[in-house]
Amino acid sequence: MKNRYIDRLVVIIGLGMVLSPLPWISSTAEAETLTLKQCLEQADHANPALRTAAWDRSIVRQNARQTASALYPRIDIQGGYTAQQAAQAVNINGFSAETQEPTYAFATLAGTYTIYDFGRNRARVQQADSQSDAVASQFEARRKDLALQVITAYFGILEAGRLAATARDEIVQVEQHRRVAQALFDEGAVTRNDVLQAEVRLAAARQRSLAADNRVENSWLQLNYLTGSPPSYRADLDSQASVAGDSAQPVDLQHILDQRHEIQALRYRLVSNEAEVREARANFFPEIYTRLALDYVQNDKVREQAIMSATVGLRFNLFDGFASTATRQRAVELRSKNRDALRQAEEEVRLDVATARNDVRVSRERIVVTETAIRQSEENLRINRERYQERVGTATEVLDAQTLLTQTRFDHDQALFDYQVASARLKHARGEL
């Protein structure tokens, strides 16, 4: 009689477990589905940090244009009006003769062009161009980093949702056990301790559920920030999304280094440093220039008020307080620093590829192991429930079996998440993301 009562209770609770999700499913059946590809595309044009970084490309291009202006002639025009207290005059044999008017207008039109400066301006132009290429490559590297962050956040929501569902399922299971324990206690078959144990485990399961739900919300906030969406935006994610690829393909490190935009940016900066060193050395040589000018000074006392002139000149700095020496030394040291930075970045890429490959392999094996463990945990829970209902098992064994099943499901969900993120990291490390 007691067993039949318990069996009916189990059937009722089981039906409640099956039917209770139906309203939730129907309420979200018409919800919008947000794919991983849509998230990546939206982040590409709406991410606030990426939009800010995009201005750097435009700014550095204008810097390159400004530097290239030194290769063209410089044309200046100026003019004005001068009022003097008295006109300038000369004394000749006791007589005084004015040589200019006391007030006069003047104007100058001049064009100056550097004929040869030992490669100084060319080096500056190459610096600017290389810096522009470096900023463009760095921007592409940011896009790749952003894509990895979006993928991590996307699968983080999927993982957190699975963990939340597992936590809710644990609440249902513990609640089922609590009702069975309460029924047996009411019949005098077990002690109050069994009910108290179930209630304590139920409270712990509810805490895990709250933590899982909070993780879902935080993950959504992170994804919305990365994609430039409103914080309150929610949608159904594609649970079949995957970025896994062939992790066993041969590793061509040189090809990978050529694909990574961070490495390209450092290489461009090193080219810029080389040009900066050449410019600093050119500062120790003279500069040959030409100047064409038309100068006008209002003066009725002279025959020619407008004078045209052509000049070929030589400019050379004799002493600048060792500024040129310090500039050259700074350029040499900065070049050495960036060489070391490039070598370090290349080693980091090699490390990223190796660790990502290991993480992909291990997470794939963990998925297989946890799938088997879930089946074993479910069978273990079934056996302990039957033993408890037959009075040959304890409530602690049932609760431990439920906790073990929950933990095994958590481990499986974590392995699935780690596999996708490790696959994305491997693609990112290879420059394929």
C-alpha cells in the first residue's frame, strides 16, 4: 500500500516536470532568433570601441598627407602697410636726401623648394606611410579580437542558459525527493532528518539556480555592449551554432605570422623606425634649396619698386644643443625596442597556437567523457531512488546522487562551451577568424 502511494506521487511529480516547461516554450516560440553571424556583423559596425578606433585610420592618413607636403614647393604671400616717424635719408657732402617714403605699402610673393636634403623628407614620408599601414593593421587586429570576444559572449550565454536549465532541473528533482521524504515521514517510515536534508539541498539548488540566471543576464549585457545593442535586448540564440574547425591540420608558423595583423602592425612600425633613423642621420647634413620671389615696396624715390629674385641657397645647422644627437640616439633605441617587441609578439603567437590546439583536443575528449558520466549518473540516481523507496537506501545517498548528476551535467556544458571557445581561439591564433 505504501509503495503504491509513493509510486502515484512519483508519477504526479514526473508529469509536472514534463508539462511545466510547456508554457515557457510556447511563450518563446515566436521570439527572434539571433545568429552568431548576425552578432559578428553587428559588432563590426556598431561596437563603440571599434567605431572610436576607426577614427585613428583617418587621422593617420591625414598625417601622411601632411608629411608628404614637404616634397612640393612652398608658396607664400604676405603684405602690409608701414608708417614711420620719418623717412630714412642719407647724407652726401653735407646734403640730406630721403631714400624712401615715410609711409609705404609692401608685398612679397615667394616660392621655396628643397632641391636636396640627403633623404630627410623622403624618410619622413616613409615614416608616415608606414605608421598609416601600422594603424590600419592594428585596427584589423582589433576587429579580430572583437570577433573573439563576441563568440565567447555568445557561447557564454548558451552555456549559462544550459547551466540555468540544469539548475532548475535539480530543483525539480530535489523537490521531488523532498515530497517523497515528507510522505515517508508522515507514514513514520523515516525520520525528520531526511526531510531536513532535502530542504537544505533544495535551498542550495535554488542558490545555484539564482547564480546561473544572474550569469545569463550578465552575459547578455556583455554581448549587447559588444554588438552595440540596448542593454535590455534579448533574443533566442542558435543552439546549433559552431565555430569548430579542423584542429589537426599542419601548422605553418610562418604563414600564421604573416596572417596575424598584430605582427603586420609591428613590422610596419619597424619600417617606420628605420626611416626615422635615416631622417635623424640626415639632420647632420646640409640642405640645398631654391627660392623665387617677387618683392614690392612702395617708394617713389627709387626706380624699381618691384624686384624679382632667384636664389640657390645652402642651410646647415652648426649647433643645436645636441638635440640632433639625442634625436638620432632615440630613434636607434626605439628601433631596437620594436625589434624586441616583434620577436616577443611572434613567440606569443606560437604560444597561442599551441595552447589553443591543446585546449581543443582536451575539451573534445572531455565532451566524450562527460557524456558517458551523465548516463552513469542518471542510472546511479535511479538506483538510489528505488533503494530509498524500498527502505534499503538512505536519503543522503539519493541527494548525493542528485548532486553528482547535476555536477556531471555542469561539467558537460562547460566542456561544450570550452570546445567552442578553444576552437575560436585557435582560429584567432591562426589569423583565420
